[in-house]
Amino acid sequence: MCHDNGQSCRVFACAAYFCYYIEVTNAIYILRKMVEIMTGKDTVNPQLSVKKKLPKRRIAFIVILAVVLVLAFTWAVFTDVIILRKTEDMEGAENSTSILFVGTSDVFVGNLPQQLQAIARTHNVHITYKDISRHANRGGTLREHRENAINEMQSGRFDYVVFQDDQIRNDMEGFLDDVRLLSDEARKNGVIPVLFNSACAFDQEHLNMNTASYKQAADEADTILVNAADAWVYAYPKIPGISLITRFDPRGPHPSKAGGFLTACVFAATLFDLHIEEIPKDSLYKGNDAVDLAQVAWEFVNPLHEDG
């Protein structure tokens, strides 16, 4: 029943909890009577209390019976909670999306996957992910991930695969070849390829080169482009004083929590057409400018919606 009708399962669960409430009341009464028997006192009418001692065997039996009742009740409640959680997971599975991240530290330093998860949940979009970016150093390439990424895509577990490379300035042709090869492999396995243009460049020239290269690669390989770099450029004059990059990071420029949040909002708007108007309770970034960052991301991805 739970598999076919989530609403019916909720009604059933509510009824079960009501029954548990009644059982708890009865259990309390039984335990109280046990105390009376063991102490010889009437908890309701103390004047009727009779002092008497019970045999040790009977006391042991009563204690064991009480423990069994408590364990049985706990098991029943725990089982129903598990059933209810599984039902909620199955309802969410209808809107579930699985993403494979293949890139560099720009993916995980700003907690991009986790921030995207939290944002999507506000619109009942459930995201699972695997991030193999952690196996690469700063400045890693798609070529480092090629074999691992292909194996993961062939597993059939993913709806999207996100590619990101940070060595374009050193090997432009290699980058384009890797994007074409991996995008073709993704489509062959029923996975939608996505290019992620990070904003964390070493200088403006590097940033401009990356952006031009990602746009070219997206056109040639026919992939979705999540253009966080241009979104950041768009955000700076809109929200004066924002800090999107970590300071004094010895590994080089990386997204701050605010930068990761803005990037996650760009992902949400690009991939799922989500307009984030309320910041999730479990968001990793809750700065005063969070709502403004989400609005900027929406306006950047959907320029026709700017200013309303």
C-alpha cells in the first residue's frame, strides 16, 4: 500500500501512532500496578496500602516482563519510523536526480554538491551525487579522470555528469578533445553532459581564456554550460562588497561559502529551472546577502526575468 499510495501510508502511520499512544497509556498503568505489587503500596489510594513482600522469583518475572514490554513497544515504534522514512524516500525518488562531478578542487572547496542538494530540496528535487574531483590536485585535467569517469558513467547510476578542467591555458586542444570524448561517452550511456566554467582563475586573462574555451567546447560537444564565471562577474556590481573567493588560500583561488552558494544557485537555475526565493534551513551559507545571491543567479540564467 505504501508503494502505491503515499497519502494512504501517512494516514496509516497516523493511526498507528494513535494506537501507540493508547498502548503507552496502558503500559504506564501496568507498570504502576507492578510497582504497587512490588512495594505493597496503592499509588491511587495510599490508605489502602498493604505492606507485603513478594518472592524473589515473582519479582524477577515481573521485571523481565516489564523489560520485554518496553522492548516490544520500542521495536514497534522504530519499525514504523523506518517504514515512514522509506515511504518518504520513495515519494522523493520520483523527483530524484543523480549527478557525477568530474573536476578539480573548485567543486568541493566551496561545498558545491552539498549546497546544490540543499537548494534543490526546497523545490522537492532530491539530488544524490558522487564527486571524484577529490582525486585531482589543484590544476587537474579531465584527462586525469578519463578512465574513472567513463567507468562511473557506464554504471548507469547517473542522470548528469559535470565536467570541469583547470589546465585549459596549457593545453586547449587537449581540453576540447577530452570534452568531446567524454560527452559522447556520457550520451552513449544515457547521461546528460554538463560543462562547469568555474570563476576561480588566477587572473583576468586566465578567466577570459577559460570562459571563451568553455563556450567553444559547449558548442562543439553540444553540452549544457553552467557558466559560473560570468555569473560571478554579473554579481559583483549587483551586490557591492560580496566576497566570493577564499582569502589567503595557499592552494590558489577557491570559492568561499558565498561563492559556492552562488555557483550552486546557477546550477539549480540552469539544470532545473529553480528560482530560489527562500534560503534552505540546512544551507551551508546563510549570509545576509544569500537571497540577493540567489536572485542574481536567477536573473543571470534567465535575463528576461530580471527585476521581477
